[in-house]
Amino acid sequence: MKALMISKDSLLHAEIAAQGSARLPAVQLVASRQGLRDATDRILPEPPDLVIFDASGVEPGEWGMVERLARLYPEARFMLLAREAHQDLLIRAMRTGIREVLQLPLVHRAFHEAIDRIEIESGVTRMRDGKVFAFISCKGGSGATFIAANFGYALGALAEKKVLLIDLHGQFGDATLYVSDQKPTMTLSDICAQIGRMDGAFLESCLVHVTPNFGVLAGADDPAHVVDMKPEHMDTILRVARKHYDYVLLDMGRQIDALSLRALDSADAIYPVLQLALPDIRDGRRLLDIFRSLGYPAERTRLIVNRYEKGGKLRLSDLEHALGAEVMHTMPNDYASATDSVNQGIPVLQLSRGSAVARSLADLVELVTARRVTETKGLFDRLFGRSDAGQKPERITS
């Protein structure tokens, strides 16, 4: 979004520029003017999307120039900044068609919320009603983090969705390492410590951006900071995240505590991940018993069996009978492709798109988004670039 700034205050100009550049997409100050007369005399050759007007010290007789400016840029949105937002000023702003009036000194959160509204009204962005999916390991080493991280990448790459992955491991979270070599500058605990700043722009600025539409909020890197993360913080984060992302994925780890319970309470679906082995089945049954005791509906729990191989001594029907739940999806035992992906920190779809695990991820995206391969080219065909991509990994749906 391109903006014109009208102000004599160079510090305010720098502040607005810094806040605007931190957004995704950025608000770019393409021009500045010292006052209303300067703005009306020197018209921009390309109309701005936004006019930010500092009304401090403006005389009542100058409001006619504001109306003229609005006629010069009829498609632009206007934001008015003022030291004192008194009633007369508000009435004049309303008559001129200015809907966003912010008081100085600038409150950054209020500024970003106003920009969010302007972007939605102008069609630059849209307010989403994102789904929250929680991935949780039934047993350590089940592969929930690998699946959550790579599924997030797949949703962004194949379904063109805006996706956020939040690493909720209580300590030493490493979800970022599965899909990126970038070092996080902010973590979940850092955000909780500044929860008063929480809005869409602040959340976006704290992520490791794997792709333009897939970001990861890293887990706490210091166990000492975990105690400062409160359940109500998770409510705030997820409320904002739902508005700005199509899918919010939670990598839960294995812990069940106040923070993770609040996250699970908010989830639209819970994906327990386990392998077809007796220890996993035993722990999986305990986990599902916990979910039942919490009153979670059975249809919210969707089992994923990782590293599945046909022909083993244990069958999927044995697992379903033991757990009293159906398996929604199986991920194949493609050890080489998965290990290469983890070791290099590159999503498996990007590193080995023809692998069995990549095909299974594409199939899972289709299942979750309800977009079938019979549609134009299909997600599966878009990934592999052909219609005869081969046998898909087994999938069992309810």
C-alpha cells in the first residue's frame, strides 16, 4: 500500500515509516508534504492508496483544503492524526469522509489495527476465519513435528493458503529447523511477554517466514521463560491468528498443561500422531482417554499413523479397535526422504517432491481442504506436474 504523509514533524514521519515498513504487505511512504497547501499544490502523478494527515496545528479555515485533497485522490483512504481529538475535529473529519482518527503520541497497536481495517475495506487483505489444527504426539518420536511443519508448507504451496505454525513445545522447541535454516528473532515466550502489543502486524513480524504465505512462530528457547506463558495469552494469540491466517497449526509436543489445554480447547481438530507399535497404541489410548474426559467430541480427534507399512503383524483395524477411533490418514515409511529433509532443514515437498511422503502430504492437503484431484489439474497433479503421478499412499477416511 502506497501512502502520502502530510506532516511537519520529521520524527512522526520516521515513526510512521518504520511501523509501515514492518508490515506485510508493507505500507510505503512514497511521498511527504509539509502541510495541506503543499499537498494540494504538489499533486502526486500516481494517486496514493492512503493519505496520512497530521492535523496538529491546523487552523479551522484550512479544512477546505482537506476536502479538496479528498477530491484530488477520490480512491484513497484517509487517516487523521491529532494531539487532541476533540468533538469539533471529529465532526469535521466525519464530514470530510475520514473514518480513521488516531490520537498522538501514536499508539502502535491502534495504528496497525487502523491499517488492518483500511486494507480489508480496500481489498488489499481480507479478514479470515482461520481453522486451528493441533498436532500432538502419542509417544515421543512419533513424528508429529515433522508432519505439522511439512503439512504447513504443503498447505501454503499446494492450496495457496496463508498458514501459521506455532511451536508449543514447553522447552527446546525445534519445529523451525524442520523447514528453515533461519534463526528466529522472536519466540512464543517473547510474544507472551509483550502480549499487549498483539495484533496481526506484530504477530507477522515475529515469524520465521519459510515462504510468503507460510510462517513459523518458534517455541520458547529458554525453559525459564515458559512459566511466564499464561493460558490467557494463548487465547489472545489464537484470536488474532484466526483473523489473519487460513490455517493455524499447533505443534503440541507431548505435554498436557494449562497452556496446551487452552490451545486444545480452541482447536477445530486434533491430530494425534502415532506409529503402528504397541507402545504407541498404549500411549495413544491414554491420550484419547484424556480427551474424552475433557469432553472433546470424538469427531474432533483424527488419528494419523506415521511410518506406516502394509503387511505388518499389527493392522490398522487392530489399532482402531484398541483405541476406539478411526484412522483418518496414513503417512508411509519413507525414511530416506524424511531424514534428508530433516537433516537439511528443507521441506520434503521442496527437496523430494516425487517421494512417497510428499505424495502423502499432498493427499492430506486435499483431504483437509476438501479439494479433489478431479478439479482443474488438482493439488496432486500441480505438485508432480502430470496426471499419472502413481499410486497414492493408503488413506482411510471416516
